[in-house]
Amino acid sequence: MNVVLLSLALQVVVPDVPTCSAEDRITHCGRRIEQPSEQPPEVGDCFAADFATQAELNRCAAEAFAEADATLNALWQAQSPETRAALLPSQRAWLAYRDAQCDLEASLWMGGSALPLILDSCRNGLTRRRIEELEGVLYQMSL
């Protein structure tokens, strides 16, 4: 039951799952894995790496989120003070949403060893989606 919920939770929070043929699924669109996976790339990379322990999966998810968060912060810092001021209310609201949403999803795993994986995978997926949203808004603002 927890495996099914984990799979569903991970698929819900990360956008743009690549479309692969049946043959490609064996290698997860080019990455060799032992069993076919429908995991999104951000999460699938952790599973494709053949980690032996939950702690290794948790660390992988934490590193993926840290990378996404650093990218978002760099994008934010690259903007002018005027642009940041215009985006600030939206960004604050989004941060509150991201944290509340991921806390909700992780609460299903409270006390379990997969909780950090669920929490960081959620944060990673939503942060990557936010980067795309901001890039689109910034493009529109530049026109």
C-alpha cells in the first residue's frame, strides 16, 4: 500500500514525465535501470542510480531539491530591484503554498523513513515548475 502511495505521490508533484516507448522504459529513456519505471526524471534519477538504502534515496532527493532551490534563487537574484518588487507578493504566496502543499503530502508518511524523500521530491517538483513559471512571466515582462 505504501509503495503505491509513494508512486502516486511522486508522480503528482513532478511535472512533465517523458514519453518513452516500451523498449525505452527498460532504460528509463536512456538511463539503465533494473525494472521499468514511470517515475518523473527528477525522482527517477534517484531510483535509476541503484541506491541500496532509503538514506541514499533521501540524500539524492535532498540534493535534487537543493539544486532546484539554488537555480530559483539565482534566477531571483538576477532580477532588478524593480522586478523583484513586482514579483515579491506572488513569490511569498508561492513559497507558502509550496511549503504547505509539501507538508501535507509528507504528512502521509509521518514517522516513516521515506518522509524526507517525499518532502524533498515534492519541493523539487514544485520548485522546478515555479522556475518555468517565473521564466515565462519574466519573458512577458521584457516585451
